[in-house]
Amino acid sequence: MSFRRQFVIAPFLAAAGIAAQAGGCAATEERRPQAADPREEAASGGGGSFAPSSATGEAPIGGGGFGALGEGGFDEGASCAQTSAEATLLPLDMLILLDRSGSMLGSKWSGVTSAISTFVNDSASAGMNVGLTYFPMGTNGQNDCDHTTYDELAVAIGELPLNTPELSTSIQRTAPGGGTPMRPALQGVLANATAYKDANPSHKVIVVLATDGDPSGCASNTVAETAEIAQRALNYNGVQTYVIAVEGSTLSNLDQIAAAGGTTRAFDVTADVAAFSTKMAEIRASALPCELLIPEPPEGATLDKNRVAVKLAPGSAGALEIPKADNEADCGAGPGWYYDDEQLPTKIILCPASCAAVQGEVHAGLDVLFGCEPKLN
């Protein structure tokens, strides 16, 4: 599964000169002729910005296509196709908080750090923004029980693979030692993560806490207080806390922290640290935001929010139209999508079932057609 999934969104309804033809788009019946290489289309415009599909900037009738997830393109004769604009899924930013207490020494440390190195070198992680820090700090006389000690990361959040060498070097130069000041460490890292989210509101930001123990060694350093910190970050601006339980930890305690952080339960590798790499990949997949930002229409064009159709094109089957839901509550257990705001939409959000399909299909394609009347949920 390639992480950075780009889709071409087509089209906006032009307010002047390029009006949609009557009758809408046969979104479920259109032919799919051979299209230009979608990677070439993606290269012609910045992520999320409007990119005219001709050198003149004019909106061609029937133009469009889709990005890197699939093969093919829109029917060039479709009446709904007016012009093209590129959009991407919301970026995913991950901040890893790694327990380097003395109890991690040996096979646990080598297993966990090897898995993290594999993760940041994995081509499927390319495009993610990843940062890293440890607890306890245990250097330069810093107070490991003071949450401000952890405000500054060992490796600042940066895009992979550009940030991969620094992450790998940091891991190689770090060794276990010290106690388990989990609450102050998580508090400091979540302060960093929520501030980063404030500065990048269109990003999905998560924290991954990996530990082999329970909070100990500091005042106000309990499971309940650590969970409260995770819940406060989630409630503040949606930063989630994922937890990976390594051998030696109390799974029920870490489940409590994960649930408070909005991720239900801890990922369990207590029986086999070799599973850590798999759990990191599972976190990447489950955290991948199934939201598409709607680009600003070009000058002279407007968005008709009532004429938008979304199609999923799995790699091994024909394209299937995804019905539109009124909102998240209307999704139910079936496929669907909805706007973040029905009156003033800025994003298209996939319902859980459709989100899982897009995340799980290596060769899936997602066509978003503006100007086409949708199939309703």
C-alpha cells in the first residue's frame, strides 16, 4: 500500500461559459478509456491546489482523470466532466514516544528499534511526517519528572524519507536506562503534538507510545492520570494516542490509556516483540485519514455541492459508485461518503466501510466527480 495517495478531483461547475449539460452524469455506467499516466497529471500541479487540465487554463468539457491509486480515467464524453483539480488525502503525521527505561535492555530494545527503523525506511511510509523522542531523557541533568523536559523532541517531525537518516541515527545512538516517567513524558509530547496540529490544521496528527511498563517513579504518575492526559489532547484538537504494549507491561493499564486517547485498546506484542513491525504498519493503515480536501474552484467557477459522485475502483473489480450519506451517523455499516459540512463543505469524508476498503486495497482507485448527481445512501 502506497501511503501518499493522490486523487484528481473533477470537475467544478463553471459559473460562466462552461455550464454542465442537462441530465447529469451517468456515474455508474460510464466507459473507461485508456487515460494518460496519472503520475504525469499529478506532477503538473501542487498537492491540493487547482491545476487546469490544459495549457490555456480553460476547463475542457469531459476532461479529468484520477491519481495514483488506479488505472484508467473518466469518460471523455461524460457530461459531468468540466475541468480538473488535484487533491490529496490529508497528510498523516506521527510522533513516536519510545520507552528507553532500563527494563527495555536486550532483545526488547533491539526488537523495537529494529521495527521502527524498518517502518521509517518502508516505501509505504513515504510522505508521512514522523518525529521521535524517548523517556526518560536521562541526559544533561534534565528532570525526567518534569513534562517540559519532553517538549523538545529528540528528532523533530519531518517528512519521510528525508527524515529517515536522522531518525535512524538517533535510534542507533540511544540506549536504555532509567525509570518509567510515562505521564510527564506523554504530557510533554502531546503538548508538542497538539501545538503542531494547531499549526497544521489540515493534517492528521497521532502519537504512538511504546512501552514495556507501567507509570512509576514520579508524583502524579499513575495510569489514570496518564489516560487523562491522552483524553485531554483528543478532546482539544483530535490528536489520538496509540499504544504498543511490549512484554512486561500490564495490558489492561495500557488499554485504558489507548481508549482515553481515542484508539480503543493497546496493540499487544507482549508475547512476541517481532510483531512490533506489523503493529506499526497496522497503526499506519488505521490512522490514515480518509478525507479529501476540496480545492478552491478556479476564478469564474463555483462548486455545486449537490452534484458530486464518488466511485471506488478496486484493483481486481469494476468501479463501484459509493453512495452519499447525510452525515457520519447516516453511514451505517455499508459504504458511503459525506461532507464535513453540508452547507459549506470543505472536505469529502469516507464512511468507515469505504475508508477500510480504500486503506486495504493496494490497487484501489478513487474517482471523485464534481458535476455528477450522486447515488444516495
